[in-house]
Amino acid sequence: MSLILDAVITGILTGGVYALMASGLTLVFGVMDIINIAQGALVILGAYLSFVLQQQFHLDLFLGLVITLPAMFILGVIIYVLFIRPLKHDRTMLSILVTFAIALIIEGVLTIVFHTNTRQIQSPYVTQSFQIGDFYLSYIYVFGFLLSAVLLGALYLLLYRTKFGQGLRASMQNRTAAELIGINVDRVSAYTFGIGVALAAAGGMAFGATTAFVPGSHYDLISRLLAIIVFAGMGSLGGALIAAEAMLIVENVTAVVWSPVWSSTVFFVLLVAILILRPQGLLGKLEGRKQ
């Protein structure tokens, strides 16, 4: 029983990090109908940036976010302006091809610079743990969860307590109506894409500190993130949090009760079961959005 409880706790902590990574993906889809296949590669890029700052400049992992978050936000805006904004028709389908090409470019650049050697961000947070009752928790899992909670809380305040958030939510509900009332939807979209990429940087730091990675790690990662947002309901931030927590808990418990070999499989079996019972996802809607 203690092993199961430990698996649940670890799943909750890890699920928070996955929710952070998936939030950028679902936010971009909600505003622009863009499926950002490059999100996984951007997470890995964020992991490498944190790795370099820690290894070369001995910068604390969390302090390094002061550099990586703005840098990745700017990168996200540039990607939007150069590759996403020109898409005028069939944006959803074309975005899959365009962002997949971006993912391959990022993977290629990372391979040239870092080769294919396995990396993992090293820090006292990673190797040290503390005891609560009969359980030992690694600092990096707890700090990663707290980071996710802070950033997701900040994202909530941005969406529901600021003028920019009002414009963003209006764009999510009805893009055409938002333009008619004077909202600069193009600028909102650019900033939203930048925010999504910045969230990938934060998630990449936590991911890279808990998981070994190579430039090609984004393939498995993006499949998991897409599974989370489909499970959640496309465009639902609240659903992404619930889905990430549920799927990581189930995966960890399966690894303990059954076998680690089947843990990843159950992750996707759960997705299929949910979609059969509720095709729109946890918090999604069957009807399409008005344009």
C-alpha cells in the first residue's frame, strides 16, 4: 500500500509539470486553432538552455528562468510572425505540417550543437530529498510542482484579471467578433504564442532535471502532451490540469501494481477509453467554435 501511495504522490507532483507543458499547447490551440507539434521540441530546447546555464555559468536552475522565459517568449513571437501568421486558410491542418518542420529544425540544431549524448540537468535539487513520514520526496519534484502551480496561477490571473486576458478570451470565443470590437487579434495571437513557448521553457527546466533527454526526446513528449490536451478537451486549460494529474497518477500506479513496461501503454489506453465515453474530452464541447 505504501508503494501505491508513493506512486500517487509522485504522479501528482509530476502531473503538475506536465500540466505546465501542456498548458502552452492548449492555450495556443484555444486562441488560434493552431496545433503546435513543435511544443515538445521547444520543451527540450528549454531543457538544454537550462542545462547550459547551469553547466557553463553555474546558475541556479530557477534563477536561470529569469533568462530562459523572456528568451523563449521572444522566440515564440518570432516563430508566430514568420511561420504561423502567414497561414490564412486551413490553419489547423497546415499548422501541423509547419510546426512539425519547426520541431525538426530545432532537433537538427540541437543535434549539431550537443550531439546525441544523453543529458540530465544536475543540481542539489535533483540528488537531495527529504522525509515525510515513511516517504522520501526529491526536492526537484516538489519544487517543480510548486513552479507549475505558481506559473499556472499567474496564467489564470493573466487570463481573468487583466485587459489582455479579456482580449485573449474574447479571441478564443469568437475571433471575428473580437476584431469587430477593436481587439488586435493578431497581436494577441503573437503574445499568446510567445507565452505558450515560455511555458515550454519552464516545463523544460523541470523535465530536464527529472528525466534524461536527447534532442529526439520530443517525439515521445509531444505524443504525451497531445494525449493530455485531447483527454482534457481541446482548448481547456482546467481540463489540461486535471488530465495531466489523472494520467500521470494512473501511469505511476500501473508501474507499481503491474509493470513499468505497461505504464506508458495504459497512458494511451486511458485516452482511448475516455474518448469513447466522452468524445469531446473532459471539459470540451461537442459543438465547434464560432468563427
